[in-house]
Amino acid sequence: MGKQMTEMLKGTLEGIVLALLAGKPAYGYEITTLLRAKGFSEIAEGTVYALLIRIEQKGLVDVEKRPSEKGPPRKVYSLNAQGGKELEEFWRTWRFLSERLEQLR
């Protein structure tokens, strides 16, 4: 992945993860797997876990510990009302930027 792609992803990854969580609750590794299935193949697991800590601290997700068949309980993240509002703002901003970028093409 090129430097430009990396930089652009830094600014959008939070919204992408919130969008995934709007579909269904998920734990960290599951989110990484979903991202890779959607074509974000080079995103490191550590990047996702750091992002999950940030969105938890910002109050955008609810976290529930669920038993795991392998090892310690998993933290399952689900989008809460504040996260839903943040996601709506992300999509508004995305539409605005993508429309302007298309005009420049």
C-alpha cells in the first residue's frame, strides 16, 4: 500500500469501522477479518486494536466481554447512539468531499 493510501486511510478508518459495527457487533480480530474481506487487506491488526481503544474512550461504542472458546473473554464492540451520530457525520462529510473531488476530476 502506498504512502498516499496509508494517509487517506488514517483519516477514514474510524468511520469505516463504525460502519462495520453498524451492521453487527464484533470483536477485534473479527473486525480485522471483515476489513480484509472488504479489500482492506494490508491493515495491521495493531492498527485496528488501537482504533478500537480510541473509539471506546470517545464513547462511540459499547463493549461487552463474552466468553471465548480459546483463552480469555473477548471484548465485543457494538455501535451505540453516540457512535451512530458520529457515523452519520462521517457519511455527510464523505459525501461532501467525494462530490467536490469528482468535480475536480
